[in-house]
Amino acid sequence: PQNAGGAAVTLRDVSFRYASSDPLALDSVSLDIASGEHIALLGRTGCGKSTLLQLLTRAWDPQQGEMVLNGIPLNSWTEADLRSRTSVVTQRVHLFTSTLRDNLLLAAPNASDEELSTALHQVGLDKLLDNEQGLNAWLGEGGRQLSGGELRRLGLARALLHNGDLLLLDEPTEGLDAETEQQILSLLRKVSTGKTLIMVTHRLRGLANFDRICVMDSGRIIEQGDHQKL
Ligand code: ATP
Ligand code: MG
């Protein structure tokens, strides 16, 4: 059955603009992604990468074209089902003014403290536990602030905990040094085996292990291939 796990994604002639007076943010995008495939979406700033990811989370619906997940049109999925299937890290990760624990639990309400700690360890955020408050440490206003790179890693920890079979990651390694970037990319590779991964980036660096790289420009996919080809 088409709905038995995994996440195959199809976009057919998808066009989208934010407002009727805006130019097309996506212009007739067609894309077939097999279940378990790892795709990098590459392109210059403003070319439509985040927009494409956002449409897949149904933050907006396209004015034209069709989006299908596992044979079922995206707009026929219930919000809850779609959300439980997808792990999303947006370009700007939001920190809630609350405890570290709460900041993680919102992605996986039933996770144990041990699972939360493991996720923090996986993304290299052990440091946040390195005080007597541990998971009770207060973050955000009146508490500890996180750097840009730490925020991204917090977003990744949430995605790992949520454990959807479709991972949508918007520049998860932006602002990280090369070594941390490598660590995160190999972690991603490990945790997303058998899952469908779409990762937005604007660097070709580190994409050798992706099955396919789709290059976007002005709302279109202009080239596709593996790291070798591009
Ligand atoms: P970057 O690499 O800078 O993140 P991007 O490829 O993710 O760029 P998008 O954010 O998808 O680009 O933007 C595509 C186009 O849509 C841009 O012209 C942008 O200005 C416009 N745009 C993005 N978000 C909105 C919005 N919420 N309202 C109106 N226009 C938007
Ligand atoms: Mg973007």
C-alpha cells in the first residue's frame, strides 16, 4: 500500500506567489522524490528554496499544480497526520522562553529525559547540560540565550526527537564551522537512513553523499544530478 511508511513526494507543475502582485516564487516546479531518497536543494538567495519546503509543510498552498505524498494529495492529509510524518527545521529556529526540556518536548511530548539528553548529545549540544539545572535550565528571556549555531542544533535535536519519515531541513548547517558542519552532515546521514530527506543549502560543499542535488534559480529547478555531475 502506498501509505505504509516511507515518504515519496511528487510535485507536478507547482507554481506559487506570495501575493497576486508578487512575481512567482516557484515557477512550474516538478520533482519526483522516492521514499528514502536524500535530496539537496541548492541555489542562490531568494531562488525559492525555503518556499518549496514551506509548501511541503502546507504553510501555504500553491496556486497551481499538485503536491502528493505517498500517492495522496497533500491537501487531503490531515494536519495532524502530516505533522507527525514530517520533521521540520526552519531557517530561523524559534526558542521558547521556557526550560530546555520544554524546548525539546514540543517536538516529542512523550520523550524521556534520557532521550532528550541523547538528542542533545547527538547534535553536539552537551554543553547545555553542563550545569546543575540540566534540562531544567531556563532559556530565552531571563535565561540563557543561544548562539545562531546552537539554535540550529537545537532545531536538529527537535527533528531527531520528532522522528518523522520526511525530513525537511532549511540550511541546518548555516553558520556552523566546517568541522561542526561535517559532524552534523554525517549525523544526518546516519539518522536519515531509510527516511526521505530534503535539505536546503546554498553551498555545494559536503553534499557528496546526497542521492541528488537539485539546483534552483528564480523559482525553477534548472539542473539536477549528483555531486560528481555538478
Ligand atoms: P535564502 O537562501 O535567502 O533563504 P530562498 O531560496 O530560501 O533564499 P525564499 O525564501 O523561498 O528564497 O524566497 C523566494 C522569493 O519569495 C524571494 O523573492 C522572497 O523575497 C519571496 N518571499 C519569501 N518569503 C516571503 C513572504 N513571506 N512574503 C512575500 N514574499 C516572500
Ligand atoms: Mg531560505
